[in-house]
Amino acid sequence: MTMTQQELESYLWGAANLLRGVIDPGDYKSIIFPLMFFKRLSDVYDEEYKEALQTYGDEESARFSENHLFQIPDDSHWKDVRKTTSNVGQVIRTAMMSIEKANIDKLSGIFGDTNWTNKDRLSDRILTDLIEHFSSINLTTKNVPQDEFGNAYEYLIKKFADDSGHSAAEFYTNRTVVRLMTLIVDPQPGDSIYDPTCGSGGMLLNARLLVQERGKEYRALKLYGQEINIITSSIARMNMFIHGVQDFEIIQGDTLKRPAFIEGGRVKQFDICIANPPYSMKKWDRESWKNDPWGRNIYGTPPQGAADYAFFQHIICSLKDNTGRCAILWPHGILFRDSEQEIRKKLIEDDLIDAVIGLGPQLFYNSPMESCIVVCRKKKASEKKKKILFINGVDEVIYQNAMAFLSNDNIKNLFNLYCEFKDIQCKSRVVSLQEIREKNYSLNVPYYVEKWDTGVIQEDREALIKEWSESSISLKSSVIDLKTHLAEVLK
């Protein structure tokens, strides 16, 4: 009998509760995710072993590597760790390293860099309690199918984000906004999809899920990601395996300083880029960017205090010439900041920007900053050339319990506005590059789409003046009558 989604989520969050008051909430993910993945690998290995034993009838054949998605070496199984009562952290670390080594092509470094042997932080008692908690439920695919486990994993990412505060932005992006971005880039079977700042991999997985929902061959997608944080990149890889994804590459590293995907001396190009880069990053290697060895400095060098347009140029250079399209979630400031005007001018004049969608504040995780989505295409349709669609999506955002999100209807409304590509009062407007030039290359949405409907005045000018004049005379007469009446009363 499989677990319900609610039972599974409660079970997983229960592991985090064992750490409350002992470990900083921002560190939960570096402990819970590796243990959960270790338990899943061990339980699935046992499940595969039993199926192979029924097929072949002998234990030796059941252990053959071809019967298992991942190998679990002797003495490195979850049950081996569970037997341990002292130096538990060292046993966990040894088992995880052994599993990584036995699956070097797929799992190298996947358990992250947690210091399991620091007893001041992770005592034997805490680790034993965690192991016993995870041991209470069997995480086989029969008991916990891939989709349910994947959903619970995403739930846990969201809960950790809620618990750990602002730092959570590095691995969690508002899923309702991601859904809209994914609809816009429209992934198709066989597409290569890239996220240069992939966090926990949620954007890549959402693209795959959309293709699957449409009944198309989602397994033909090729997913690529890079993430600077070691444990977050490990979480992304675990997330892929838990969702049953096999054809992916997620590499840990600094995208601006050392891009992971290179072909022919330049950055590799993809059909789709979907991203939420770190906003206005101040600590980045600006000097190296001036003479970028991969040729990404096509529009100029951004200011030290904001690397946004370095990421933007990296993404543009990572798009295929014919099919390349991207949707990027940005802070609203990139649309109009003076310090980036020259770079923005060149980007606009190259006619790569397809649409700008203003979404308002609080859609970045635990940040009040206003957000926007910028959509680019390397090859625009002829009717869209030298034009940019501006969408005012502020009224589509729902604010509830100090959170902002898009409902399914809001997502549908915004997506329809994008697809229609026409002027709709207070909602959207197609703007020529010439008008944008006249506004000094600002992409600020309110410059182009009015926020409120002020109505259309139907009456002619003379009639309005006459009506105003008559109204004014009437008002003056009423005031005189009132003063006379008050004088009589006060006598």
C-alpha cells in the first residue's frame, strides 16, 4: 500500500523537526537531503534485488550490476549504517563516499560536502535519531512512486526555504512564475534546455513536466544546468534522479567565471534557456569579463555592483541561432537603470527582446523587490520584428498571507496576453523600437502600458465648458442661499 502525499510530506518534514533547535535551519538541506537520497538508493536497490531474485532464482545473479540502476557496495547499505551506535557520522561519510565511487559516472560528489564527523554539530544521538526516523518507512518505488516522491522532494525544498529565510532564494524560485515562464518558452521533445543558475533544478524539471503533461515524449529532452553552491548543485542532481530523469548534466561551478558547457571555444548553445539569476550580484570577476575568453562580452561590461547583464549576455550567447529562446526572471531595475543603459541599448537594437512582463513585488523568495520576466528570441517571427510586447501583469498577482503567487487563471491570462501580441488597454501594448529609442532605451513597463483605465471622454469641449459654467453658477447661488439662511438662524 502506497503512502498518501500528505503522509509522505509529514514524514519528510518530521526529519527536519528532529534538527530544530540543534542545527541552523539554513543547514537542514545539507543533512536531510543526502540522508533521504541514501535511504532511497538503498531501498530501491533491495527492491531491484528481490525482483531479480524472482527472475533468476539465485542471489549471485540478483546482484549483477545490470539489474540495478545504482550500485550499493558491501557494508555501504543503509542497514549497515543503522547497525552503528558510535562514530555514526564517520560511518555515514564512508558509506556515501563508497557509493559515489561505485557509481562514479552518475553520482560523483552527489552527497555534497557536509562534515558528518563534527560531533559538536552532529552528535551520535542526533544522527541515530535521524536514521531511525528514515528507517520507519520503506522508500521503494512501489511504496513511494517516483512522481509522489518527486512532489514530496519539491515540498521539502519549499519548506526549507520557508524555514531558512532569505538565503533560500539560491535554491527556490516561485513555482507559479516558473510555470508561466515554461509555457512561454514552449519546450518540445528533443529540445536542449539550459539553466545557468539552476539552484535545485526546479525550472528544468518544470519544463520536462510540461512536455509530459501534453502527452509528448518528455524523455527526449536534454537538460543542462550549472550551480555555484556545492550542496545546492547536489540537491539538483538528487532531484533529477528522484524524478526519474536520466539524460541530464548538472555541474557545480561559477557560471560567469568558469562556464561548464563549452563547444568550439565558445559557450555551448541550447534551444531554451530558462533562468532566475542571482539579482544584482556584487562579488563577481568584472575584470575578467572585460576580456572574456569565451566571447560573451558582446554588449559591454556591467558595473561591479550588479552582474545582471553579465548573466544576460551569457544567456544570449547560449542560445541557438534558429531555435534559441529564453525567459528570465529579473529584478525590475534591469529595465531602466542608467548604469546599464548602453548595454541595454545594444541588446534592444539587436532586436532580440520579444516581451517584457511586469509582475510587481514579493515574487522573489523572501524579498519585496519588484520582478519582471524578459523573453528573448534569436529569430523573431516577421510580424514581431523591431517590436517589443509590454505586459502589465501586476493585477494578476495574488497576495495572501504575506506571500505572492499566480493562480492557474492568472497564469492563463498572462500567457494569453503574451500569445495574442496586441494592444489591450491597461494590459498589454506592442511598442516599436523607435518609441523605445525616444524613451532613452528604458524598458520600464509603465512607460508603455497605462496602469489604470481613465476612460474615454465622449463629450465635446464646448459642451463640457458650458456644463461646468452652469454648474459653477448653480454652486455659487447655493452658497449665497446657505449664508442667508444661516444669518437668519443666528439672529
